[in-house]
Amino acid sequence: MRFPVGVVLAVVLAALLRVPAGAQVGPQAQAPEAPRPPVTIKELGVEGNRRVQEAVILGAVRARIGGAFNPSQLSEDLRSIFALGFFDDVQMRVEDFEGGVRVTFVVTERPFVRDVDFVGNQKIATTTLEEKIDLKLGRVYNPVEVQRARDRLVDHYEEEGYFEVQITPQVDTFPDGDVRVRFSINEGRRITIDRIVIHGNTGLTEREIKGAMGTRERQFFILRGTVQRQRLEEDIERIIALYNDHGYIQARVESHDVKVDRERARATVDITVVEGPQYRTGDIRVSGVTLVPEAEVRRQLRLKPGDVFSRSKLRDSLRSITDLYSTLGRASADVVPRTEQKPDTQRIDVSLEIAEGPEVYVERINISGNVRSQDKILRREIPMAEGDLFTLQKLQRARQKLVNLGYFETVNVTTQPGSDKTRIIVNVEVIERPTGLFSIGGGFSSVDSFIGTIDLSQRNFLGRGWEASLRLRAGGRTQQGSLSFTEPWLFDRPLSAGVDLFNLRRQFTEYDVDSLGGGLRLSHPFAEFARWHLGYRLTRDRISDLRDNSSQSLLDESGSRVTSLISTALTRDGRDNILAPTKGGQASLTADFAGLGGDSRYVKTIGSVSYFRPIWLGHVVSGRAEAGYGFGWSDAPLPLFERFYLGGPNSIRGVKFRKISPVDESGTRIGGTTEILGNAEYIIPLPFGIRLAGFFDIGNVYGFGTTLDPTDTREAAGGGVRWNSPFGPIRLDYGINLDRRRGEDFGAFHFSVGSPF
């Protein structure tokens, strides 16, 4: 900070005003005069300011009208005004005024940045460059900040592999003194990697080291990787971590260098490592355990004596131990690892000191990010409240239930220490997604062919968690209209209640079905992940357009009948995500009883179990087993529209929809009374929400002339693509018919929405 000579002279002059005229200074002075009263500031003013308001400037000074004139204090005021950062120069003028003095602060404003331009950039967007610098419109121009912005732009270009970039800042002045900052950019060529050379490695292969790096010699087997300084610095940390996980705890990267061949626009990355000796795990001692058996704690260890020492396995062991204590409500449990190197034996002894801590209770639950959704619809899904004992399982379950609501794009559930060691604060942060849908359009399904739809639905109506929907669908084989409403928490209890009205007309190859009716639903959770369901449905079902050559038993099904039905079910859903599950499972057992009035008399039960398990790199293995059985009572057969069929996108994918079924003597498919079904899938995740799937299906339908024989099955295998679109999971599958029968196709293509099971 600098002060002009005028500032110093003004302060000195002001000081002289305090010395009386004719006063003598020095030892010869006569008897002192009586002190005069202090000089008073009668007026404060500012000159030279154009944009910065006078109130802002005077607000930075301590001098006040009516106060005593104090040169030392005014000197500090000058510094305070200069420290505002808006001025190139600050001076002070003092004048006699009405028996006192007028103090005027004379300022010279710095120019403001009116515009920032980028010229010559083609490879990197202007919006990206603007985000990389702190130079913003309307701020005071500072040459130092311009140079700093230029350096950041160069760093970003080099991070993207443009080592030849040249950036020159230019400043243009407008007539009113403001400036435009222009960055002229010559991007040059992007330097790609020719080779990565590792020196000094003997314990680990070059392939292992390169596999741990983010920098690649080749990407997608064709395109060469680019040199990015930031990624290369991260790679050094990855290499050290890799060596530490293989027992080389003294390993270091001695040097790394990028040699650029500017003629070929190629670079060679040289990395030199010093490995040191490989250490193995020695003795593992555990202390401080009182609440659980020590053997249970040792079961959480990922390291065993004699294993190659690994820092990541040690960290995983600590995490598993703290998770174990968290299940007991001891979320504040602390595990302190201590390692002791034994160079003579190349062993590392590990000591784990456990401070079990007190039981931890929820002090507060903070919810943020919910703009439309009421707080209570989130809180009621969280299986803990203020004052409850905190456990890790409750925290994980809270996130899982909030995700499965389907109201939010993201759900983050974190914790922070409370007011003391026995308290913890739970933070729930959500980003809402649109839960309403209004669409008029068309589509294609491998089951229904081309269809037109009108959908109006809201899964979080009025932010209260209500679900309402109206759907109209018309196609060559299907006409459907439905209206439904669900209150998931009736009377502020976890009692879900709903009502449905529907009219469905479906054209099958063998016959047509027209169903008109409605139903009531109730469900309530019990135990962990489980619910019971109870429902009532009243429908009028009409069978028409049967083939003339159909059997008499099938012709007897023609006509209308009324079905009065009670349904019950027990379900358990422990999946982590209902739309695209990666772990957990689901089980259900349903039973329908028809005969409380009406014309239909039957019982139908279905049991199903599915399971999902992650294995490695996000790959998921899943499977489902299902069995169903139905029968008529009071001399009535199982109605045609309630019989079992297989085939299609959600059962055996090697054949088309409902193509697996017993047939009558005319060859017409008449459905069965028993089904068995098994599915297995292997899922591989890809970017952008896309997943590849390989599957195997097995099952069959029995009854009406066919004997139940679990060895008599139909099989299919194939692959497909999954996409988690904004409208739900979309599936494209092609199944090969492994048990091809006469008249059947080699395979079948399926397009559908939703998960297969």
C-alpha cells in the first residue's frame, strides 16, 4: 500500500494547526500559555468517487462531525479507506470552516471490469473457462488478479493435455475509465501419450502399476490417452497406495517426468519407483473389548498373521469393527491402530486399541433440500426419532426407504457429533425430482405392439405423499382405463390405503377378455422390511371371440361373470433400490379367494423369491424363483382369465407373451393351474445409466391334461440392455429358445418398462 506525498503533507499541516501562533519551542520558552480548546471537525466530505457511495467510504473512518481533530486518527482513516480496495489513490484535504475544520477525503477510483472475453478457444468452451477464473464482471480491475486468472487458464489447458497453449491477457479501456479484459488463446495441439515407462519395479509388474493409474497409454483400444498434470499427480498417490497394499510400506515414487516430442505431439511418461522390502503381517493384538466377545471382533479383521500387509485391508478392518459397535448403539466407538515395523523379520505387528464409548442417542434430525415435500413425509420414513438409540442399521435403512419413495434424485444421510459423546446429529439432504407426469403420446411394446397413451399421475400429490393417477391406453390388442388413489399413511399411521377403478379389454390369440371393476387396498408394515396386504376386488369379466374349433371346456368359459374376491399377501422387500436393485432381496406370498358372492369360485396362490448380490466393479448377480397354483371349488373350474401362462419379457424370454401353456385337443392354449419359474441375470454397469444383462430362464405351466413334472421345463438364454431413463427402467432383451418346439421361433425380442423381477 502506498500513500502520496500529499497525504503526508496534509497530515503535517493539520498537526501545525494545533500549535498556537507566536508560541516558542525550546528551553528558552517563557511561562506556558493556557491550553487552547481542541480543533473541532465541522464537516466531512468525499471527492472523486463515481461508483462507490460516499456512505461506504465514510463508514470506513472513525472521524465524526463534532469530534476532535486528531491527525493520527485521520492517518488511520486514510489507511482504512485505501484498504477497501476500490481506489488507486487516497488523499486528505483540511480547511478552516466555521470555527473548526472541514476534512475532505479525495479518492481516485480504480476502473471496473465491464467485460471479459475469450478469443481463439475452440477445444474448451467459454463457459468452462469462465468457471476456472475469479475475474468477474463488475469487480474492481486488479492486474494481479488478471495474471492469476491467466495462470489458472494455462493450468486447466495443461490438465487437458494442451501443453503448447499460449494465453495473452489484453486490457482495453472504455472512455469512462472502465476496462475490458480479453484473453487471446492459441490452444496448440493436444499432446497424447506415446508410452508410460516404469523404472525400478521388481515386486510389482508394469502391468499392475499401469492398471492402478488413471493415465492410460490407450483408451478404448484405439484412441491414445492424453497427458493431464492433475491426473498424473493423482496417479503418484495411486501407485504408492498400490505398493502399500502389497506390503511395500516404504515404497515411494522417486521421480516422474513428462517428455514431450513436439514434432509428433506425443509424450512419454517416465516414472521411477523405489520399492523397498515387502512386509507381512505379524502379531495382531486387540485391547479394550468388553461388550462383545473378542472372537467376534477378530472376525471383522481382513488381515491375518502371515498375510502380506495391506493398508486398505487394515482400514476396512477398522471400518468393520466400528460398524459392529454401531449395531450395538455405540456409534462413538473408536479404534486406534498402531503398527510396529520389524525390519529384521520384515513383519509388521498390529495393535488395535478399542475405546467402546457410551451408547449414542439421536440429538437432532436435520432435513434439507425438500422444497415441495413436507418434512413429515420424510420423517415418518426414518426409523428413528430424536432421543432414540442410534445404530448404523437405522441410518442405512433410513436412506434406503427415502430412496425407494421415488421422490428424490439423490438422498444423502450423514452424521456429525452432537453436544457431547452420547449425542449424534443426523443430516438428511435430498434433491427432489419431478414426481408428476402428464403425457400424451405413443409407444411400442413387444407384448401390445403399437399403443397410444394418456398418462396423468402424481406420486407426491400436494407434497403430502399421496399417489394419484389416471391412465388411458389404446392399441391394437389392448384398451385400458384406470383411476387410482393411494394414501400411504392413513390417520398418520404406516397404514397404506388405496382405491382403484379400471376397465381393461385385452385381445389374445385364443379369446378376448373385457374386465370392468374396482378394488380397495390396505397394507401395513411389520417386522423389518415386511408388510401384510389385504384387498377386495369386484369385477365383471366377459370372455368372447373364442375360436370355433375350441374345446367344449373352453367354450363353456364364454360369456360374462361377476367375481367377488378377497386377496391377502405377505411381502418382504429388502432391495436397496426398487427401480434398479443391486443388493438385497424380495419375497412375497399371495392368496386370492373368490366366492363371496358373484359367479366365480376359485383359490389362487403365488410364491416368489428374488435376490440381488453385487460381486465386483459394480457387477450384479440376481435370481428369482416363483411357483403358483390355482384351483376352482364348488364344482367350478379355475376361470380362464386367472390361469397361468408363461413367455414374455418378465418370464421366459425365449418365446413371446403367453405362448407357454397347456393346449386342448384343437391346439388352443387354455392356460394352466400350476406354474414354476426361475430366472438368473448377470448385470454389467456402463456409463450414463446403461447396463448390459445376460440371462437364463427356466420354467413351465402344467394342468388340464398335463402332469406336474419339474423335470419337464422350457429354457431360454439371451442378453439385453437396461437404461435407467427419467421415465423408469427401460429394457431391451433378446432371448433364444433353447427348447424349441415345432412351430416356434428361434427366439424373441422384448421391449418393456420396469425390472424383470
